[in-house]
Amino acid sequence: MKTDLDQIMQDRNLDVLLVLGNAEHNSPMYYLTGGGHVNDATLIKPRGKDATLFCNDMEREEAAKTGLKTVVYSKYSLKELRKEANNDMILVAALRLQKMLSDCGVRSGRIGVYGQTDLSSSFSMLLAAQKLMPDVEFVGESGMDSVFLQAMETKTEDEVARIRKMGQITMEVVAKVKDFLTGHAVDENEVLLRTDGKPLTIGDVKAKINLWLAERGAENPEATIFAIGRDAGFPHSVGTPSDKIRLGKTIIFDIFPCEAGGGYFYDFTRTWCLGYAPEAEQKLYDDVREVYEKLIDEMEVNMPFGELQRLTCDLFEAQGHPTIRSHEATQEGYVHSVGHGLGVNVHERPWARMEMKDNLLQRGTVFTIEPGLYYPERGMGVRIENSYYARPDGTFERIVEFPFDFVLEMKG
Amino acid sequence: MKTDLDQIMQDRNLDVLLVLGNAEHNSPMYYLTGGGHVNDATLIKPRGKDATLFCNDMEREEAAKTGLKTVVYSKYSLKELRKEANNDMILVAALRLQKMLSDCGVRSGRIGVYGQTDLSSSFSMLLAAQKLMPDVEFVGESGMDSVFLQAMETKTEDEVARIRKMGQITMEVVAKVKDFLTGHAVDENEVLLRTDGKPLTIGDVKAKINLWLAERGAENPEATIFAIGRDAGFPHSVGTPSDKIRLGKTIIFDIFPCEAGGGYFYDFTRTWCLGYAPEAEQKLYDDVREVYEKLIDEMEVNMPFGELQRLTCDLFEAQGHPTIRSHEATQEGYVHSVGHGLGVNVHERPWARMEMKDNLLQRGTVFTIEPGLYYPERGMGVRIENSYYARPDGTFERIVEFPFDFVLEMKG
């Protein structure tokens, strides 16, 4: 939780957090500011002290809404900085950073750098600032494990309430998609037909999804997966917009929207076959469903998430499917991890990696369970995903409910 | 243009471009790949050679759609990398980068780094890779001027066509907002009323804007400014969702959507007063409009954009307003620059900065002209913005047209 930040900084020997970039769609900055239209900001948080947010003058009102101490960049005269830097704009940025750090009392120590930023300008600025400030050390952390990812891993009730709200919105949209699809007529080639007589396409469905999300104050900055047939066999294929929607083919619908403006995500997947399921597709679904149910049975609070990954590989291999454990570079069978944490990032700690013994399903975590099987050459793929909250009382809450039906009866 | 990249690399003494991050909402990666759901990719482009796109196995089909040579990350066994790095995940990333560069024939030289990325993991990886590869030098560039910003500065006809399309969509949405606002009834306090009798708020209007954009295949990843009264006096205040919409107050409506999934932007602003304009508001509007018209008269192909900024300051100062030239830290009067280039970034070269003599309104550029005046303490602000294309024949095209009306007559 956010209140753990100082302790985690100490554990990692970090004296200062330096966060760069926009307040929105930038998880560490969003986490500390709560969002808002504040662009190209600089946040400095020394260990044990409050953070200061530096921002463009034009956005000072938006910045003030964060409740943090704010300072406008014009405090550092651009004219004078340019003179000092002989118009080298990289040095201008580095000199300004040095002054901002100094104004926060930072002249030495280890400074962790964070933020979703333009790498080119951030990297050049940090290298130049490093030369200016021999007594500090700018350091990055791994994308799998940082101060922020560790703090974000456990959620407050307020954070869970926001994720739950996004879950409810997601369920409304998924239900609308289901009704929309099954309400269509079908031609002699088993292709769904729009009222204008043209084939219904993936692009048509996605336009509706975007609309229904926007109506509910949500957005999908990381897109939506709606993939049919062979595309469904590639776990992260988002689907081909011109593809027609047909009966009897697996459709993977993986939707992961967040609050408009960035913020908390939900993550959910169903696989559907419209009208009927051929034997091979039904078998694939049954295999995934069986593994899903076993995983839910085996889930225990405080277990390493990687243990569930190991179990998933055991179960799929026992069914005869290749896995990334049995064949590291396999493109068929079970090819991803069984879940991930969920919050202001769509993917965050805890990670379901066998080698990460310290990523536990501890109280306060919110995470997905999403086994899947993929056979692109056979034109099919199946994934089932729900998100769970490990409650303070040690029980798991499936955050929202939706039927598991694989075959959707056509009503058009 | 993209075809200039190799020459620009040579001019800047860069041997390789290294672009990190997603294909969408990441302008250098979008520029080279054309987008698609390809996340955490690595693009390596040696000077004079084609680029190679490295991606996650699960996204290889999406990556293949870019038309670039693609290589999946599983080529570099994670198991072996972890062994080599003794499970240090930062070193794992650096070792993999070294191998990818080597497979593209890169073992020495200056490597420019780019991309909208997670700074912490990118920075740590680059520092570790720098240690592994003493014969290369990883360098960043300024956010105001890079290889990419220079190439992007001039557009092909195809790129302009996409911007024009976004302009048309923007005009449709602005027209709908205008009709929506003026169709409302008004109560005795001059507040607009919804059909349910509640006051119409900024939040209500923004929800409609998001909806109308989504319906047209557009999105607003950088938000939309719809700010009334005092908020309009802060150029980048996006507006307070709960604010009621009233007659006789300046409303700044600045909309800058892009193609869904990232891609080309449009940028447009009108300032409206609903019902009537008080004398002070009308005077402010007239001042801005007068300056806007003079700027359009003075615009010449190949002039430095900064000359227009100088002229804008001249004109506003002659009207008696403070400017950032006359008072560097002013919060009133004219406080920003008069425009910017527009493309796969909402802000890009050419910049309207007096000190940047080489940012010209050359043939092929697309840019905004957006003079404005802001008086938050007087509860008002005005900005007028249109986007222009400097055609190959040396004439300027106002990309789309919309009436300049300041006072909108209420019809509800």
C-alpha cells in the first residue's frame, strides 16, 4: 500500500523517488497524484518526507487538485537556464532537475527514477544530471519489481472499490456484446448479417465496445481483444477488423478497460462459440474449464502465485498439451502465465512466475486467473479469465460474476 | 519525411536507432511500424539498413502486420539468460538487448534511444547494457529536437490525408457539441438545464464528446479541454466536471483527438459565450480574433515559426496585454506559444520559439495557429485555434473550416 512506500524505499536503499511524465496513463505518477491533466510533470519524494510536484505554469490549477505541494517550472527561469547551458536544451533540463532536487533538500544519495516517459529526453537529461551531481546516483529498477510495484501489490478498500466498479462496468459491456452478437441473423455460410445485409465484422463489434465503454466513463487504452478462429489461437492477437463473425468458431473476448483518464483497471475474458461448437472446439474448452476449476479449488491465501503456474503446467501437460515449461518456445498449447496482479497497471505484481517465490497471493492483492490453450494452425484458441481479491479475512472474492457458457444460442 | 531518416541520422552522427515500447501511443514506434497491438517491443534500425522488430511471441502475428522483419523474443532463451545473469532481471534485459543488437550487426557506434517507455526499467537496462558494450554509446536526444521529430516535421500526402480525416471528424463532433449546448433550456440563474431538470455540467458535455469521438473511430488520449469562466483563464485547465454551464461566460473548447489506437491527431479550439457576451468578454474575444487574423495575413512559407511568436507578442503588447516575452512568469495575458507542429504527436516540430531559427513553416509541415488571452482572476479566457498545412505549392491550407462565432444563440 501507499503507506508502505517509505519502508520499501529503505529496504531497497533508495533515498529519493523521482517520477517523470504525465499524471494520467502513467501508473507511478497516477498512484501518487490521483491523475488530472498535468503533463510533463516532475515529482520528487525524499524518503520520510512529502512529495513535491513540479509542473508547467499553465497546469498549476490541475496540479493543485492533487493536494500535493506544487511548484511551477517558471520558478526556474528558462532564460537564465539557457544562458547557463549555452542553449544546450539537454543541459537546460539537467540544470533545472538539479535545482528542483536541491530545493527538495536532495544533494546526494540514491535516486530511483520512474514514470512512463519519452525515453530519449529522459535518458539524455539523467545522463547530463549525473555528470552535474557526482554525489547522487540515478538508478532504475526492473519492470517486474520496483518500489512502486511492491507498494501497489496490496490494495486498500478504496482501491478495491474502484476495481470492483470497473468490473461492474465491464460486465455490463460484456452482456451487451453477448446480446448484440446473438441478436443477429445468419446467412447460408454461417456468417452473421447486419440489418443492412452486410456481414458483421470484428471492427463493427469493437466500435460498439468502445462506445459502450465510453458511455460508462471507461476507456481501453490497451485495446480490446476480440479474435475469432485462427486469430484466437494467438493469445495477444487483438483480432482483424475486417474478419467476419461466423458460427462454430472460437471467439476470445478479453476486455481490460480502465477509468477514463487512466486509473484502475479490470481484466476479464470469455471464449464463445456462436450457435454450436464443433467437437474439437468443445474439447478444447472443456480442457481449459477443467483446469480453471481446479486452480480455483487449489488457490490459497499466501501461496506463491508461481505455484499456481506450476500446477497449471502440470494439469495441461497431463491433458496432453505442450506448455512453455515443457517446450520454452512453444507456439501451441499453454503459452503464457496463469495470471497477474491488477490495479493502476493492467499487469503488475504479484506475478505468476515459478522462480519468483516472493510473489504471494497475500491479503490485499487483486489478480487474474486465466488459463488458456492455443492452436492457431487448428484455427482455435480458448481462454477463461476472472479477477479475484484476496480479502483481509483470508478468503477470495471473485470480483464480478458472469456465466461461463461457451456456446451462445443465436436468437436473431 | 520517413525517407529522410538515414540522412538525418548521418547529420546527427547516429549509427543506430533503438526504439522501445508499444506500437501504439508511442510516436516513434508508431511512425516506423504503423501501430497494432504489439507491446514492449524493441525496434533496431541501423543507418542505411531496414529495421528489425523484436516482439513477444504472443504478438508475432500483430507484429508481422507491420511489414517489418520480425523476430520473437523467445529466440533468446529466458532460461539461459537468467542463468547467465544469475537471475538479475536488469542484467537479463541488458544481455538480451546486447544479443538483439549483435544479431542486427551492431557491436559499436552511437545508438540513439527512443520510445514512450517505463523509464525505470529502460534506464536500468541501458546503464547495464552500456557496461556490457564499451564500444557502443547509448545517447538520448532533446524532447524538442530529435531524429524523429525532424523526420516527422514534413508530411507525405498520405499523412496529411489522415490528419484531414481527423479534422473532419473533429468538426462533426464540435458541431454536435454546439447544437447540444444551444438546444438546452436555461433557468432563472442562467444555468443550462437538462431534460431531467438538473443543471448541465462540464462532465455531461465531456461524456458526450467521448461518445461522439468513439462513434467515429477516434479517441482523445490527451483528454479534451472544456473549461468555463475562471477555469478558461488557465490555458490547460481541462475544466471541472461538476461545473455548471452558464450563459455569458467564456467557454474554451480545445479538442485534440487522434485515430483510435494512436496515430494522427487533429487540434482545434473555439471559445464560446452562450446566449450573450458581457462587454469585457467580447473585448477579449475581439482582441484575440484581431491578432489571429493578422497572423494569418503575415504567415509566409519558409518563415521561422518563431517569427510568428514574436509578432504575436508585438500585437498583444500593443493591445496592452502582458506576454511571456514582456513578463517571463506572467500568469495573465498571453502565456503560451502561438502554435506547434501536429502529426503522430499532438505537439511536435516545428516549434514557435523565437530562439529556434531552424523551425520553419516549410512545405509539408502541418501546424496550429492558436493565439489566446487569459485572465483567471477576471474569470475569463479566450483562445482561437485552427490547423494549417503548408502545401508543396507554397500555399497554406486551413485543413477544415468552422465558424468563428463567439456568441452562440440559445435555441432550447
